[in-house]
Amino acid sequence: MTKLRNFLRDENGATAIEYGLIAACISVAIILAVQTVGTNLNNTFTNVSNALK
């Protein structure tokens, strides 16, 4: 019974899951930012290319 209580009170796994969720959210934010910047940069280069023609 004591081992079961200790297992239910142990929060080490919960902390690891929380850190994993934070890392996943940061990764999604970085991917979205890179995609937006990439699209804007592509549009800029296309406009410059068209202007030079």
C-alpha cells in the first residue's frame, strides 16, 4: 500500500510531460514564424526580380 501511495504522489513524470508540451509549443511557434518570414521574403525577391526585368 505504501508503494502505491508513493507512486501516486510522484510528480517527476508530470514535470517531464510539461516540459515536453512547452518544447512542442515553442517548436510550433518557430515553424509558423519561419513560414511567414519565408513567404514574405519570397514575395520580396519576386517583386525585385520583376522590377529588374
